[in-house]
Amino acid sequence: MNMIFARNATPTLTMLILTFIVMLTPAWASQCNLTWHNVVILQDGALTLDDGQRLFKVKQNGQLYFGAHKVQLNTAQQQALVKYHQTLTKDLPYQLSHSQLIDDELCQRVVKRQIQETEIQSLIPALKTWKSVTVY
């Protein structure tokens, strides 16, 4: 029963956090502080997630690999990784083109990424500590 509650509570909690952040975004976005964690590489359509100890690869279809080993995922896990892949495929070129500039758009993109990473952490045990950025 607790397991069912936890699964159903996560999307609701995520939506509440997202709603709250969206309501506050205009007030603080231009002054957000970012702390970057770990390494994300986009190459040949795949994301490589490097936390300094382990390498994961996320394909466009949401498939996850740990080294050469395919990680078995359920539909919800795979869909979360598809969304994350799509987000980073758009965000990484934006970040690179703006160098060190932190503007409202970057802050909003990073908030979205942080929410997706929280969802991924709760859905996929292998990525429970994965984090690329923190927004303050």
C-alpha cells in the first residue's frame, strides 16, 4: 500500500513544485544561482551521464545503458528518460551558445531540468543520485 501511495504521490508532488516554481519564476529568474554537477555529453544523438564513478548512456528512445549493459526499464521510466533526453538535446546547445551568461531563459530551462532529474531519481534506482545542476 505504501508503494502505491508513493508512486501516485510523486507526479502530484512534482506538479505542485512545478506550479510553485512557475509562479515565482518572474521574481527570481534573472538572479538564479546555478551549481553544476557531473558531466553531460551529447554525442551521436545519445546522452552520456558521468557522475565521476559511473557512466550511463541515454538513447533518444529512452533506453538506458550502464556501460555496455542495457538497463531494464518499465514504460514510465523510459518515458521519463525520453523527456529528459529531449530537454537536454535542446538545452545543451543553448547553454553552449550563451557561454557564461545566466539569463531568465537559462534559469527556466534549468528549473525544468532539475524537476525532471528529481523524477528520474525517484523512478530509476540506478540514477537515484544523478544530478546535473542545482538552482538556488
